[in-house]
Amino acid sequence: MFFQQLINGLSIGSIYALMAVGYSLIYSLLNFTNFAHSITVTIGAFCAFFVLAGLVQNLFVGIIIAVLAAGGLAMLIELLGYRPLLKKKARRIYLLITGLGISTMCENLIIISFSSRFRVYPVNFSNKSIHLFGASIGQVDLIIFVVCIAALILVELFIHKSRFGLAIRGASFDLDATAIMGVNVQKLILIVFLIAGSLAGLAGALLGAKYTAFPTLGTSMTNKAFISSVFGGLGSIPGAVLGAILLGIGETMISSYVSSSMRDIFAYALLVIILFVRPAGLLGKHTEDKA
């Protein structure tokens, strides 16, 4: 029972990690929380559904197209929503409010266009279970965990092994100094949004496959990803992954051994406690106030 729930927790925690890393990447560069992140998760889920329902019944192809669509949408949000404000050197709180506005507007446009009903993918992961250490574990949870970890490793390699990754790491310390050194920071910001949006699209497609696709999917799930980011330390990618995995395991254990109705209470209580005890999170560093 414990081992089975541990795998379930790792599965959902790894999906939280995909979204939390997106939050951390943008925060580390621009010092604000991108609340428009949620709509890229929803678009990922819906895009995969419509590809599977209308074009080709291949889950792998559906997920790839969802990742590309969500990455493209994230870049569009940066170009149209944030860049004009960044050029005017607007206060970070205005970018945060813009993100909330974009998220709410797009979510309502999806409801108006496609209704608020839940959509089940016509093609899905195997429902079979495998027996390991006396526990019955769903293949879907193992597949999701492996896919998420592989995606996170690719992002980690990109950040630490590529020239763009080196520039991103430099910009996370000082964006203005990075620009003075000749780096095209606008292009760099666009790449960061592309990575964050692609990870969100992957998370959305996997969530749609595990559960269903619905217009408020992104909002409900990115709330947990945001808590993960704060718990691990906003701006810290390892912290985002650690916070997401711990939150996923904690939620699953609370649901199994206490009550499923305590799941959300546990997550938000964790947020309040970490803000009281260690505001910078587990692996974050104390900085000046940001948005």
C-alpha cells in the first residue's frame, strides 16, 4: 500500500515539477511570478485532446503537438503581454497583474468557445497494472513519472551544457549586466518563455491523459505548482523540483491515510507554514521584495 501510494505521489509530483520549473525559470530571470502560466497548461491539454479526437489517434503525436502549441503560446504572451511593459521598465507588480488578466481572459474564451464540459481523451495510456514489491502499480503513473523526469533532465542539460543555458544562468544573477556583455536579452527571455510554456504544455497533456481536459485545469494545477515553487524556493530550479515531489508525495499520503478532503488543506497549510518558518523556501535565497 505504502509503495503504491509512493509511486502515485512521485507521478503527480513530477507533473507539478514540470510546471514549477517554468515558474522558477521566469522568476529567476524577470523577478515576477508569471500567472499566465496556467493557460499554457490548459492549452496543452485541449490541444492534445483535439489532435487525438480529430487528426490522429496517436498519444505520442498528440503530446508533441501540445508541447509545441503551448510553447508558442507562451512566446506570444511574452511578446504581446509582457514585452511592452518590460521596455517601459514597469514595476513587477504590473506584470503580475497582466499575467492574471491574461489567464482569466483566455480561460473564459475557452469556456465560451468549447463549453466547460470535461473531455476524455479517445486514446490513452494503458490501464494495466504491474506488481512490484507486493504492490499493484498503474503503468500510467510509471510512464508519466519517467516522461517527466526525462523532460526535466533535458532542461537541466540545456541550462548547464549549452551557450543559451550559460546566458540564462548569467542573466538570473544580473539581467542588465548580461545585456552589457552583448547578450540579446530579449531573445533570451523569449527562449525562457518557450521552455516554460513547453513544460507546461507537456504537463497539461499528461494531466489530460491521466484525468480529463477541462477549462480550469491549468488554474487548479498551477496553484499546486506555485505552492511547490514557494516551498522549494522561488527562482531555484532544484528547489522547484524538490518542492513539487515532496508536495505530490505528501498529498497522496494524506489522501490515502487520512482523507482525500484534506489534500488541498495540506497543500495550502504547507504554503502558510513555509512562509512563516522559511520565507525563501527550502533551497531559495533571501532577496529584496519582488512580485
